[in-house]
Amino acid sequence: MLKIPFFRLGSWKHPAYGTIEGTKEMFTKMVDNFKQNKLGRPPFVRIGHDKGNSTTFGGVEALGWVTDLVEEDGVLYGLADPTTEQAQEFVRNKQYRFASAEYEPNYIDKESGLSVGPVLTAISLTNEPFLTKLPEAVVLSDQPDLFFMDYQLADNKGDEPKMSFEEKGILQKLSEMFTGFMKKTEEVHTTTSTQLADVSQKMEQQIKLAQDQVEYFKKQAETAEKARKLSDIEKETAEMVAAGIPPVMVNQYKEIALSEEGSTVVKLSDGTETTSAESMKKMLLSLPQDNRISMGQNGSQGTPSDQEKVVLAAQEDVIAIGGRVENGKFII
């Protein structure tokens, strides 16, 4: 395929045609008219603007047929299928480096009789283009970054097999199908990547929510465990007081049992293990009966025992210096 630049954005002063302008709107309209086949035939490629010495109309040889018009970076290109190897050599060997467009700015449609705007009729290879600063024409097969599906091995004689116009057209269609497939694959990949990113983000949010819920239930369980432990200890201390263990000692046991110190493991001489709180509880429950407070003394009208007298005297001393007694504890 030949890639021939024949117009670019700009303005030029022509001695015969006046101002020639290349605009975005003109390029877009020319491409649309080409794709809609307003000319009724494909534009062709020839050498120069000389129509030759033929006395009949249409006798100029076509070195190639334009198959597509594309705009790239403000330059309008014609993609042409060469009819001879000579056409490729003209461009490849830089015998003809530039091109000049043959077009009608206000083409009259032959069927409707209406003006349809700019229509390309031919592209001429030339070394003296009127338009300045045009890129050079190239043979696309010389570009290493392009992939073609119509590659064939040479025959045994070393000659490259010749292909008919129909065969080239089929291969061109296959190439277009392959290009479209690759583009579609890329679009699907992009869409899938975006969807996976959304799913990943939602999963992260769900995981964070689950972690927060686990932390909440963990704290709830800890609170419930503390409440259960407090209830058990309240029950134990009530039973110990009922058993005559002095409330002061029971309250000290309660403080230790509710603290982390009460959970400290103590290894006994017999090899068994227990906690500090449990060890203190056993010690209090082993208190001799003579040192316990009888339940009958609570509110009794009899004579208090020596132990009770000591406790009452201590309470009086605490109150005398401005303190108080709460739950069997002396607070100053």
C-alpha cells in the first residue's frame, strides 16, 4: 500500500485558482464524500497532472487506486493500492517524493445534480507540488511497525506470486477484520479491568465492614464477660460474708479478684496451679471459726465479742478523725 499525503491544514495563494485553503471542515467533508462514493468510482494515482497523449477520454494509466482517506495531525493522506511494482519503486526509491491533489471544491453529484462539496478525483505523484511543507509519500510495507496479513513465500523460481485485485481486496478485508478484532479485544480488556477494580474496591469495603463488626462483637463479649465475672464475684463475696468472713477481708479479696493481678497463675508446692484470687479465697475460707463473725451478732442485743469490740473501736476512731466506713472498708 502507498501512503500519500496530498493536503494539509493551511492557506496558499495560487496564480490561477486564487486562495487555496485546507481546513478541518473541508477534510471532514472530503473524507465523508469519499466514503459515500459521491464520485461514483475510486480516485486513482498517476504521475503528474499530464493526461497523456491519448485522444480518448479516460485513457490515463492508473498507477494505483485510492482505498481510503485518513487525517493524521492535520495532514490528509490517501491510502492507495498500487497496480504495478513500478509505482512502488517510484515512491520507495524517491523518484517521486511528494503529491498533488486533483479535486473539485464544489462537486456536482451526477445523479442528484446537487453540490456535495469537495470531492477528490485523483492524486498525482510529483516532485513539484504547489502545496508546501507536505510530508513525503511512503510505501507502507517499508514501515517496520506495521503488520500485514498478505505475506506469501516466493515460489521455487524466486519470483513473488502475483495477486489479483480481488485477492488483494479479500486480504485487505481480513486485515481490517483482524484490526477490528484487536481493537475490540482491547476495549473488552479495558472494561473488564475497570469492572475488576470496582469489584475489588467493594470487596475491600465489605472486608472492612466485617472487621469492624468482629471488633464490635469482641468488645460486646468482653463487656458481657466482665459483667458475668462481677456477678460471680458478688455472689462469692456475699456467701463469704454470710460464712462470717470479716467484710474488710472480703472487700480486699473482691478488689484482687476483679483486677488483672487476680488472674496471675500461682504454682503450689504440690505441683498444682491456681490463681491469686482463688488462693486468697481458699485462705479466707480456712479462717478459724473463732475469728469469724457470727451471723447472729448482726443486730443482736447481746454483749459484743472481743473481736467485734476491736472492729467497733476502729470504726469510732475513723469517724472521729473525719473518715467513714463503706462496705466494711475504712475510708479517711
